[in-house]
Amino acid sequence: MNYLAFDIEAANGYKLSSICSIGVVIADEQFNIISRENIWINPKTKYNLNGTRKNVGIDLHLDKKLLDSSPDFSQVYGKIKALLTNPNYVVLGHAVDADVRMLNATCKRYNLPSLDFNFICSQLLYKLYKGEKEVKALSKIANVIGVTFEEHNSEEDALMSMLTLKYLVADSGLTVDELLKKYHVRIGSNVNFELTRPVSLDGQLSKKHLTQVAVEKIKEYAKTVKKTSNVYKDKVFCLARSLEVGGTDTLYQVVKTIVAGGGRYSSKLVKCNVYVKSDDPTDQDIMREKRVDELVSQGLVQVVSIKDLLN
């Protein structure tokens, strides 16, 4: 069984369907590199290299002339499908669910069938192995294991994801299957555009319990707040997860401001039309805000900072 690592970059961070490059690295069972390539794609959209948040300034190492002369996604779809659905490959990526969302959005844009495949996440496995609370970007992992690479180059990111998995196997003395079993990891899957994220079932239960407790406390507190105006009438607010579970004075100031203004609190993104972002987002917040960005682009949600809300 060989390994296939992939990474995707978008020419416009606000559009999930603007894929411009797919890096693919294939290795054998001992992680010897068999092949590596960057599949360049004409995104056929306006470029925006600021990521999905203002002034991020991501350098995607793009050659626009090359992209303009490259095939569009529909023309490389068959090749991508053959790679990702090959039963002889264990497919992996770093924060891979974000890449799968981009694939889904782009397939829908071109009216192409869903790419149905299973995958594991090197970011999740690294976090579990190190016993860390937050996930780490590839650049931080590279510093730990002593590897240099060109960040945000799809091929290089895919290679770094592969090297992360190689490091985990070598350092732990366990096989990939043994690592997955040790940390009770449910592998990810994409079936008919339905994404199932790779997670540790232990961690999910613990995290879910903590969140449920925090949400109940917020709801109980909200009941004690008296409405004093209708400034937030018909507004449903969802909070950054770090704020929600933090239990800080700021949390209760935010909830009081919302409810006193005639607004409502919900823990579910799909039910809100206002998202309160943290002034100091955690990695978990940043991952969640990728979904927020999708909702913003569809005109379904507006974003406000804690500072602006309280002021």
C-alpha cells in the first residue's frame, strides 16, 4: 500500500471553487518518494491573494501566465479522480477537510460528479501524538522536525504533509494503522458531496461534552438578561468557539449585550446571521471561520468583532 499526500490552493480565498493548483506526492510504505507534481489549473476567476481574511497576504507562488495557459478543472478532473480514488493509495493531507471542501465546490461549479474517497489528516495525528490542545500548521511542524519547505506551494505542502506522517511513524515506532487505532481516529470520507471529517472519537466526545456544558450555561445566563432595546431584533448570534467555552467575563458581557438588544444566541452556525469573532482567535476558531467565510460569501452571515459589539 502506497501513500498519496495532496494539497490544494485557491486563486481567490473567498471562492472555494477557485482551485489553481493541486500538489500530489506519492510514496511507498517506507515513505520513499515515488513521484511528486504540481497540477496547475486555470481557475477562471479573479485573483485575490489575501486569503479569506483581510490582509493575510498569502504568497501562493503563482505564475499567472502559466495558469492562464493551463487546463481548467474539468479538464484535469479525470486525472484527479484516478489519483484520489485509487484503492492502492492511503490518501492524506494537512487540515485535509478544507481541501475536500474546495474539491466539492469546484466539482459543483463544473457540474461534475462527487469525488468519493477516504483520507487521513497529518495535522490531526500530529496533534494527538504530541498531546497538544491546538493543531499546528505545517510551517511549525517543519521547525520541530528540522525540515525546510516552500509554504503555500501545493507540491511542497503535500510533501511536508507526507514528511509529517513519516516523522510520526519513525518517532512513535508505530505503523500508520497502529497510530489510528491508538488515538481512536475515525478516518475522513467524502461521499456524494457529504464530508465526514477525520477526528479522534475520544477527543470528539470530550470536546462535545465541554461545548454542551458551556452552551447550557450561556443559555441559562441569557434567561436572566432583561431586554432593553430592539437594536438586535431578528438577529441570531453565534460566537467564536474560544469565546463560547472560555467562560470569561467578556463572554457574559457579549451575551448580555446581545440579549439586552433584543437579539438571540445560538451555538449553531447554520442558525445564525451574525458571527462574533474572537480578537485573538485560536486554531479552532480559524478552522471554524472557514465555514463562516462560506456563509459570508453567500450573504447569509455578517461578522462582528467582540470589540465592535461591546462598543
